[in-house]
Amino acid sequence: MALLKSYTCSKCGGVLYFDSDQAFFDCPFCGNRFDIVDFHGGEILAQAEECLKQKDFVAAKEKYNMMLSRDEYYFTALRGLVFCEAGLASADELKDPDNISRNNLSNVITAVNRAKNCSVGADEEYFGKLSSMMDLVKSIKAAEKEGYVVKADENKGKFKKAERELESRRHTWLVGIITLGLAMILNFAFSTARGAFSGENIGTLVIGNLVVFSLLFGGFFIYSSIKTSKGDRKLERIVRIGESGQKPYQARIAYIKEQYNQKYMQLLEIEPMCGQSSGVVTNEESTSDAAEDKVVADENKTILCSKCAAQLILNKEKRIYECKSCGVAYGISLFFGLPLEKALNSMNKGFYSDAEQRFSNMLMADPSDFEALLGRILCKGRWTKVSGIDLHEEHTPTRIHVLEKEAEDAKEKALDPDKDFFEGLKELLHLLSERAAVDHKINIANKKKDDVDAQVRVYHSVQPEVIQASKHEMYLLDKDLKSYFDKKRLLEEQFKSGIEKLLKMRSDSALVK
């Protein structure tokens, strides 16, 4: 059950009452909006750690992202998201590479790289070391795939079949030699008897027969050697693979794990120095705007309530705008003075939720304000300006859809000269969606290539027919990958062109260039 708690507004000193499970709340006196993280950062972090411990990774990721919405450099939250992707319940589980999920390894590496890019100092060094550890886990996965190939063939009886075939070939060779030997002895006996009765020279007959059988035996030997030696060598290698079993791959995995352990020990040395520059902004830290609130309101300005769309009434004595319809009040500094500068300052510090709320307040005073419409889109994408949008950023399809919808809404509310800009921005955001789809196809093709590579590494010198089939499959995969990368390059060109087009359209805006 939600608990009713009270806090003091940092702007006007008013008492705030709200349910503890509310996501955000407004001050009824000055209209200042607070995020639950402002007052409950410690509680949310504790909940995230507990969800992680229980392996409820979906809930843990949601709470870590709440922390990052206030401070995108927050070390604990960045590391927590990595653990969620890796399937780790705690930092202690990082010690054993076998604890790291192999099925989601690409997402783990992406999360580590994201954390590294959002870090500085010891934090960046920590995630850099963690990145090299994930590369070793990837190598372990490749070696394990080779082991799976051997194990699968062993379960199919491939090695025993090769052993029986090899033994059968050797028996055939032995039978051939014995048969020729017996034929030679019988022919020698027959020639001796015939020479005795006919009076022919026995020595000549014997020498002639020896020459004939020598030629026959030599021909048989050469033919059999050519016919069977290649096949025998192939079968012998297959048998040797079966006899060695998992040993070669286990030895390589053991070596990689030893390297992993060394990296882990280095990681432990860095860890105590991490998180020094991170911290979630608190209510006490958000008081810097109070000194700037001595602004003059425009009595003739029409401001609509964001909750019910009713017109707000200016209360000069309290320096607030009141909504007589729903009872909400807003401080005049949210609409006059330096609202844009405050929003930009929050964006540059990475406080996107705060900046987005400030832009929303600006739209209450001017629903078609270009900066405010664009600012809300950028805040949702965690960008500070249009030129900073990166095609290679990781965004979920849901987030991209939200961004596209926000751009469409902005286009409808914008003034006519700005509508083309938001249409272009919408097209730019759509390219992010297409890039994500192409990357997904590339990941699938690369996974298939890894499987084929593992089979080739195991049987590269044993079964040419398998290698040929693998080469054909690899050719088709490479062909698909080429088309995907060609598509990706085209998207990059279109994206670059789209950015340049938007920069030319509104080069005067601080949110664009």
C-alpha cells in the first residue's frame, strides 16, 4: 500500500504531499515538478539491487534506467544494466565467466560499450577492462561451439562409424594380399607340375610367373594405395578427433579462463576508485534556480494548464499562475525569465527529465514554440542537439516509435515555416528504425557464420565435402551480409544528408547545430 509522505519544495518552501508510489508530483504552490528519483534515489537503487539479486532483470533495468534519467554517468546504474544483460545477480558472479549468459552476449557487449562511452576516469577504465573480459567470453563461446560440433557427431556415432570403416578397409587390403599370395603359390605349383610332364624348363616357367605376379601385385598395390590412402587418412583423422574428444577445446577454454581471471583481478583493483564522479541529483542540489525566479510576468500572456487545458490566472502576490479548474499552480519562472537557458543547462548536465519538463512548461505559454517542441524530442532520445544524433546508437523499436510520434505531434503544432523541419526530423528518426532492423539481420547472419566456422575449424583437414558445403553456405551468408552492409552504408549516407538538411534549415537554433 502507498504511504503518504511530505517534503519541502526547494523553490517556494511549500509542503508537498504525495503517495510514495507516484512517479512524479507537482508543488501546488509554485507548480515546480519533482521526479521521484529526486527524493527516492537511494530507495530506487536498493530496489534495483534487490531485483537484480532475485534475477528479475526486467524490473531491475527499469529502475536503473530511472537512475540514469537523472544522471547518465551514474556508475552503479550503468554497471547494473550490464549485469542485467549478462544475467548476473551480483558483482561476485562476474568472477566466473561461465555465469555470463552466452545467448545474449552481443547485448552484453553493447551495454558495456555504452557504459564505457558514458564514463570518465576510473569508471571508463573499469568498463574498458570489462569490455576486454567480454571479448574473452566471446572466445570461450567460439571454443565451446567447436566442442558442441564434436559432441554432436559423437552422439550420432560418426566416430565409431569411421573406425569401423577404417578397419574394414584394412581388412580388405589384407585379404587382397593373401589372395594374391595364394594365387601365386597355386600357380607356381601348377607350373612346376606342367613343366615336369611336358619337359619344359621349370626355371623359365617359374621366372615368367614371378614376373607376371610381380606386375599384378605391383599394380594392385599402386591402385589400392591411390584409391584408399586418401580415404584412410581422412578416416584416421576423424577417428583421432573422436579419440581426443573434448580435450583440445577444453585446454583452450582453460587457457582463456586463466586470462579472464587475470583481467578480473585487475578489475577488482580498479573498482574501489569507481563511482566517485557519479551521483543522482537530489532535491537539495536543485535549488540553484531559486535566485533566478525574480522575473516579471506578462499579464496579457495566455498560458494554458498542461493538465486540463484551462487558462491559468496570474496571482501577482504569490507570483504564481493558478488553474481554477484543476487547482494546480505554477511558478512564473517556469514561463518567464530564462526558461530556455535553464532547460539547456539541464540537458547539458544530462538531466533530461528535468529539461523535458521545462520544455513542456514553455509549451504551455506558446504551444508552437520551436525550441520547446524540438527540445522534448531530443530529451526523449537522450540527445542535446540534432547534430549529435548518431545513427549507430542503440534504441529499442518502442523508443524509436515514441520519438517518431513525438515528431509527428510537433509537426502538427509547429508554425508553418517549421513544419518541414519536423517532417525531416521524423524521416531521420525512421532511418534509426531501419538501421536497427538491418543490424538485427547482421547479428543473425554473423551467428550463423560462427556456427559454420566452428564446423570448419574442427574438420578443415578431414572432410573436403563438408568444407565445400560450408564454403557454399558461407558464400551465401557473406552475400547476405554484403547486401546488409550496402543497405547500412546507404542509410548512413541518407542520414548524413538528412542531418545536413536540418542544419541548414535551422542553423540559428542552439538545439540544432
